[in-house]
Amino acid sequence: MTEHTYRKIELTGSSNVSIQHAIENAVAKAGETIQDMRWFEVVETRGHIERNKVAHWQVTIKIGFTLGD
């Protein structure tokens, strides 16, 4: 097994659809500039309420990725 060094960054994704969609938005955006992403961790979940209904989700995640040579 090859030894690797990893780095983690923290991002917050948002969505008016679902928690999963907020996570997928954050991962997709990170994927535009970060290579070799390996995992994510959910750090915080929160939402915005309008007229007694959930109107918007915000999910903070940490994304781990392999550092290149």
C-alpha cells in the first residue's frame, strides 16, 4: 500500500431541496478545483425557516483529499 498525505478543507453547501442536495452542491463545487477527493464529514446542519416551513438547508462539511507529489 502506498503512503499518502491528506488535507481537509471545510465548506458549506446550500440547497432549497434537501440536506443531501446541499452536500452534493458543496462536493461538486469543490471538485471544480480540487483533485483526488476521498471523503467528506458532515460537521453541521442548519436551515432557514419561512412561514413555518423549511425553506433552505445549509450543511457544513469537511472534504478530505490526497496531496499531490
